[in-house]
Amino acid sequence: VGCDRSKNLVDICGEKHFQAFVCDALSVPIRSGSCDACISIAVIHHFSTAERRLATLRELARLLRPGGTALIYVWAMEQEYKNQKSKYLKEKNDSKNKDKEMNTDTAQRPLSDQGPDNSSQDSAWSDQLLKDLKDESCGAKPLADFRLPVHTNRTSFHSQDLLVPWHLKGGTKKKEESVDTVLVPGGSKESQELCPVFHRYYHVFCEGELEAVCSSLDCVRVQKSYYDQGNWCVILEKL
């Protein structure tokens, strides 16, 4: 059984005859202790405070039966690990035109644009946890003036908290949507159209950070922690 915040993605699952429903990872409408296993891939790094990331892990643990396991993947700050570049970096487009397109999004956006996740209480809690986890060791640059940097796709990360451009090719922008547009290079008429660019929030995890947050929950134990193609991964067991 799958769940996702996006109704469109859930509809695609239904068309393929898979069981899926719409919900929020912070509140999954499934009975406690009813799952043999849970998988969370590329979800938790989209939560903008340490408190919400911890709450998501706690909700995941709630679903597991005693002895049940969970597999968690989050995006890693270290896209080059043990002298090996991740698949994300290797797939960098060598086209100069494409690089120029990506670089049009290097302007900075204020944190206030990110919605209700920026209360002083959340920020203080997040800052304290980050200090406890010694995130400074991964070489991330501290945020200045409460602004989030916009990431250049297929490059290394220079901040743990950032916005990643999502280029919606062939999409139509609604009137109420406030998004940037870029001119997509190429020969076809379709590729020359202006396409909306959405900025998605990411918190990329440093080595040991995900494991440390998981270890703070007394209802689970970390079975395994490892790195896989630009992701930090943890396997949990419900106690």
C-alpha cells in the first residue's frame, strides 16, 4: 500500500492497479503497529524544520509492528564520497546552453516565502539539534540574512538548506501561481516555449545526521546505516 501527498501521482498508481491513497507523512491514517515494513524514499529531506523531520520518523515508527523494519533514504550533502562522484553529479549535462539555463535560477529567495514552517520556536529547535549533531563538520556554509540559496542542478551542495529548481516542461502556468519562467533551449517549437520553474525546498543530510536523529527515538534501533549514490540510508527495527 502506497501513499503520497500528490493526488496526481496516486491517480497514476490507481491506473496501474496499485493500492495507494493521498495523505501527509506527518499523519498517516493507518493503525499503529500494523505494518511489517515501511519505505520512505526521498521524502523526509523536504521537511523544512528538524522538528518536522523527527516527527515524520516518529510517525513511520508508529506504523511498524514490533520487529518490523523501515528503510529510509534522504539526499546527502556529500555528493562526492570516498573519491566517487554520485550518479547525480555524473549526469551533469555538458551542454553550455543547458548550464546557462540552470544558472538563471541562482537568485536568492527569502525564507518567508516558504510558508508556515519558519516560526522562531521551530528555528530555535532546529538550530539546537543541528548544533548537537555537529553539522558544521560537513562544511556547509551558514545561511545569512535568512535567505535560502537556489541550487544549480547537477552540482555539489554548498548549503544544507536550499531550493532546487524544478523545470516543468510542457506545463501550463495557472494565473494564481507565482513562479519563474525560463526559455528552454532547443530546436523544436515546443522546447522554445517559456516553461515555469518551481523551487522545491530540500534539507540535505550530512554524514551521521539521519542516523543520529533516528537514534533519538527510543522505540526503534538502527540496524544499518549506509551511503548509496548520493543518499544517506538507514534501516530501522521497531523494538
